[in-house]
Amino acid sequence: MLRNSRRRYNPHMSPEASPTPHRPSLQRLFLTGLLTLLPIWLTWVVIKFVFVLLSGISSPLVVPLSERIAASFPHYLGWVRVEWMQDVFALLATLLVILLVGALSRRVIGQRLLRWFGAVIRRIPLASVIYDSAKKLLDILQTQPGSTQRVVLIDFPHRDMKSVGLVTRVIREHGTNRELAAVYVPTTPNPTSGYLEIVPVELLTPTDWTVDQAMSFIISGGAVAPESVPFTRAGER
């Protein structure tokens, strides 16, 4: 007769003889907790930065106004003096101004005001350079750069490695008339800082990514990425 190879339960078996579940080490628990909290922390840092930036724009006007309102109605509106409430009011005021500017920019009177404001800014030496550069960059990112794709890969920092870059402009080389691309290479996870590279157009590796997809790829450190990427240029092996 064949014996049953399965171990049968013995009620008289001592607890020491029963198998114990494997417990994760402290290092593994720490890494798991860290990887769980990192996306939450990064989201909080970005939201806090935007919140402080937007609320700081209107704080010089909102804070004195809220102090006057609280002083006029101390029994009913004394809570207006709370610092975090003032920050919320400043943020809402800034968002309201942004929405109003967006609505006005679609109308003739708003476009005239923007042109007048731009003319005033251009009379200030340093401010004119910053204003014109930022405005041109935003206009460029909304249009296709001509003979190249917007999102490309370049050989950076060397040939066997690629970096995601945004083509901001296509220029010509003096003497040879060869096409050169001005490529902005954002850094991870903060895409507002990066490198500016001048790369021959034939050395660019084009992609079908949108700017939003490229930003998601950069900010997430590559975690948010498509299934495939054109690493090698056409005709190169």
C-alpha cells in the first residue's frame, strides 16, 4: 500500500515543531515604507510649492484687508486673522485673478491691456529680457519646431546614453548652413532646471511623445513611461 506523503495534523505536536511564518527584516520594512511614502511626499512638496507661490502673490493685499475686516467685526470674523485662513484667501484671490486674466486675454480689451503691460515691462532693462525670453519660450512650446519633433532623445552625457530633451528652436550653422537644434534637457524630478544643448538635427532621435508625456516621464524618474522608446536612430546600428 502506498503511504500518504502528506503530513497529517497532530494535535499533540509541540508549538516549537510547527513552521513559523517568515518575518520581513527591518531593512525591508523600511524600504517598503519609504517607497510608499515617497510619491506622497513628492506630491506634497509640489503642491506646497505651488500653494505658497500663489498665495504669496496676493498676501500683501489680502493680509491687511483681512486684519481690517477682523478688527471691524471682532466677535463674528475674528477667525479671519488666523494665518492659514489668510493663506487660503490669498490663494483664492490669486486663482481668481488668473481666471480673470484668462478671460480678458480672449477679448479685445484684454489683449490691448496685455500689449500695454508688455510695452511697460520692456522699458525696464532687466525685466524686459526676462519677460521676452519667458514669453518666447511659452510661445515656442505651443508650436512645432519645424523639421524636427518637439520631444527628442539626444546622446547625453555620451553616445551610449540618451536623455529626453525638448527642441525649442532650429537654427543654422554659420558657413555650412547645417541645421542645429537648441534642445532643453530637464532634470529629474524638478524639470524647471536643466541643460541647454546645441545638437545637429541628424543626431536627434525623434519620438512620438507629447510634452505632457515627456514631463510625466521626467518627474516620475522614468516610472511613468510608454512600453517602448526609439533608442537607436534610423540607419544607425
